[in-house]
Amino acid sequence: MTAIPTTPLKQMPLYDLHLAAGARIVEFGGWSMPVQYKGIVAEHQAVRSGVGIFDVSHMGKFTLIGEGVLKALQQIVPSNLARLQAGQAQYTVLLNPEAGIIDDVIFYRHADIENSAGKSEHWSVIVNASTTTKDKTWIENHLNHLGSDRAAIQFFDNSNEQILLAIQGPQALTTLQPLIAEDLSQLKRFGHRQAHVLGTPSFVARTGYTGEDGCEIMTDIATGRLLWQKLLDLGVVPCGLGCRDTLRLEAGMHLYGQDMNDSTTPLEADLGWVVHLAEKGDFIGRSPLEQQKASGIQRKLVALEMEGRNIARHDYPICYDGETVGIVTSGTMSPTLGKAIALGYVPTALAKLGQSLQVQIRNQAYPARVVKRTFYKPAN
């Protein structure tokens, strides 16, 4: 019998440091990734009460430079990126012609680059690891449709050359400050800047995927390895995929591929705030969104709180009056709240706050109710 060849899992530049820190490694989106070190709950609580560090170097990292970058990007997202000034960022989505979500991404606008030929726009975008190739192809194909304007825009894929670390928690900025020359307190939420990290020019953004304050730092591999070790020496807790998922779910943040995909629109995914129809001209997916705005959506992503300690897991049926009406997309036991929480799609008529529903778990229905999607907000 001939063995079926398998594609080797990719390893991040800090892989050996994860093993040294006691990481339990699992496969995730084609990568060998740390799921936990000392334990999911302990790591979760470290981020909520102090500071933790995540290696998210598997994420895709693109740069676009040239004339007309903003004009080109405006045609592939529903958000008005013209709102951004240099040093600001926008969470948004890439859409297909049916307004299905190709990926959720963050665009960062940098100061224009000035040289003898004039000014060039400078943008960066961080995309999900599992969709890096798909997103790169989608963006480049769109740029190629610009005709002669394509030559004015350079596209760079920096995914394999740069480390991306997320330092998260109420003590993140005070812990990082001695290692960064510039004053982090001047960096606004969802702002970013070039800063000297351990003396090396690096990208620092006050963003994250945990619901807590913190920074995401993109730098060269050597500096990233050194920064990881220095932060661990300072007592920062290394954190894996396990608590990253419980933290983001408590904060009501989507996971691409579970809570949304290319068959769900941003209006259905409760992301209507990224759709700026009145501020923009044409963009890919605009017409279906206009139709949904006019006629209403048939289903909507909602947050659910279980009334007992039974956990609603991905793909579990959501029921109402004895009938299956939807499906759970994400679910966990919240370490912070001590409650079972979930996200899932239900008919719009059943999406109102306080609505009583049930989740089918092992052939038995357990009560749940619709609540606000941000289950947890930090005190600060």
C-alpha cells in the first residue's frame, strides 16, 4: 500500500524557544503551534490580571507602497479607509462578489514615503495565517486588474521575514516600556508607530485579540527572539492558542473559519459597523450588502450564555420550540466569568437580547439566552 505524502508542518522562528518554555505543540492551520505551556486557565488569568505574551508570527504580513494604494484598497473592503490618518488602523473584512467574508484583517496607514520621485503611500495589512495565500492571491489579482496603475503599486509579502509578538494584559505597556525607547503611553488604542525595540527599528501597534490593553510588535527575527526571552526573564507568562481562544471569545471577537466565512456577510456576522455604504463608492460586494440593508438579513450571529455549566461547542444545534433553528460557531467555559458562553447563528427574529433558546448537547436540550456579544470588558 502506497503511503499518501503529507505536507510538513511549518515552524515559526521561535519554535525552539517554545519547546524550551515547556510548550505543548499541536497542528493549527498547517503550523506547529503552542496550544499551552503551564495550562490554559493559568495563562488566561495571567493576561486578565497581569501580562502574557503570544507568538503570532504565523500571521500573514503584507506591505503596499506606491501611488494609488488607498484608491485600490477602497475597492476591496466595505470600510472607508480614507478615514485613517498616518498612525491609525482599521479592522475590516475582504469580501467576494457575493459579500461573503474572505478574511478579517487589519489595515495600517503609515506616513507617506518621500524620495526624489515624489511621495508614495505606505500601507500594511495583517491577515490570518490560514488564509495568507488566499488573501495574497486575492489582493494581487485585484491589483493586476488596475491596468497601467498596477505598475505604480509594489506589493511585498513579509510573512516569513518578520516575527510578530502580542504582549497583552493590564501590565503590558509598563512591562514593555523599559525595552522600547519611545513613550508607549502616547500611543492611542488602535494606533501604531515605528519604535526602537531593544534598539532595533520595529513596528509597534496598540492592538490585540484578547480584550485587554497591549501591543503587537513586528520586528526582525533576531530581535524578536531576544525580546521573547527578555520578557520571559521579566516574568511575563508565555501563552498559547488555548487561552487565546478563551480570551477572544470572552471579548466577543470573531474567529475566521468558525464565526464567519466566505458564505457569511458582515451584516450577518454582526459586523455592520465596518460597512460604510454612505461614505464610499463602488467596492466588491457592495450590491449584495445594499440588498441586505434594504430587505433585512435572515440570520444573525448572536452571543449566548448557557444557564447551566454545560458547554455549547462548535457545530452544536441551536433550538427553539423543539426545532433546530441555528448552529453554535464557538463555545467555551469562561475562566473569568465562570459561565459557559458561545456564539452562533440564529434567525433574525430570535436574535433579540434576552431571547430564550436551547442548545442540543448529546441529544439533550439545555437552556440558553441571547446576551450582549462582549461578554467581558476590562475595568480600564
